[in-house]
Amino acid sequence: MGTQVEEKFSDFFESWVSELEDLVKHLLYASTGGGSGSGSGGMMEVQQEPHLRSLVSKLTAHIKLYYTVKWAHAHQDVLAFFSPSWVTPLEAAYSWVTGWKPSMAFRLILPSALSPDQLLKLEQLRVKIKAQEDRVDRDMERQQMALADHHMVQLSRLETRRRNGDPMPAVVGKVEGLVDAAIKGMLLGLERTMKAADCVRLKTMKGILEVLTPLQCVRFLASISLIQIRLRQWGQPKRLPKIPPTKQ
């Protein structure tokens, strides 16, 4: 039985993924020139541009909704997002600070389809995003290392005394107050780090979409969304292969 936050977000996530699947079908259809009629490739893209931009807008709005709801729920229970019950083990294994790793997105873009100017802008963006990823990694490492600082060690010793029945009221009261403060600090730190990672994800997507043409945007969004959908499908227990034990 999950917490109230887990149950609410799980319901939202199932509905969100279902709608994502529907949106991706439209993206895939448009990415192959579906419904564009006759004409040359370049002309078709120009004719389709309003429709392509509309699809991109719908998908990006859907993504923004995910993060809006995620942040609202994480403020109530951030730990639920570091061990989410609504994702498969395979999804969790490829998660980076509660989501997809931004630098992965650049691998989904076919370089041969880009102009020299686009290639240059994307490389500049990739370097910036990598630096921001590294900052998030360092922040996450600081969150983990904070458990070993001398304040936490002292708190752990006081908690041991309390659990061993230390009769001193001062010790009991001090421990309870310090534990509450320490946990609150850790949760706030995790929430801050999670949001920082999400912001890098959003900046990555926004930056890439600003460089690509409408048709390229549609194909990029279809690719990154399909990875999420397929990873979820492949991670279902019935799909995971049974690996035989290694012979000694």
C-alpha cells in the first residue's frame, strides 16, 4: 500500500503516459509526411508547418504538465520520486535523478540531416548541458556525503542513547528535535536537487527544439517519447527474460 502521494501520482502517470502514446501516433504520422498530399519534400514541409508546430506545442505542453504535477506532489513527498512505485524496474535502472538524462537527447538527432549551423548550435548546447548535468551530480553527491558529517554522527549517537533507554529528558527532547530538523533538511535538499535535474531536462528540450526545423522537432519528440514508452513496455515483468545462473 503506497502513500497518498504515490497513489495519486501513479493514477496521474498512467493517464499521462496513455495520452503521450496517442500524441506520439500523431507525431509519427506527421513525421513521415502523412496527410501532406503531393509535392516535393521541402514544399510539403512548408505546407505542413502550421500543423507540425501545433503538434510540437501539444507535446511540449503535455511534458510541462508532467513536471508541474510532479513538483506539486514531490513537495509533499519527495522520497516517492527517488523510489517510484509507478515505474518498472527497467525504467528505474535507467533513471538519472528521477528522470531521463539530458545528454542522452542529443544522441537521438541524426547529424546527417542537420546544417552546419545547426550542428554548431547543438554542440554548443550539448557542452552547456553537460556542465549543468555535472553540477547536479555534484549536488547529489553532496546530499549523500552530508550523511557522514560530524553533526549526523553525533545525532546517530544521541539516537542510540535514546533507543537504549537513556532516562535523561534533555537527551530525549534534544534528539527528537534534531532528528526532525535533520530529516527536513535532507528532504529539502533532495527536492532542490530533483528540481535542478528537471530544469536541465526542460532546458535541453527547449534548446534543441529552438535549433531544429518544425519537421525535425516532430521527429525528435517522437523519438524521445518512444524511448520512454518502449522502456516502460519492455520493463513489464512478463517481458523481462529469465537469465540462467552462471556456471561455477
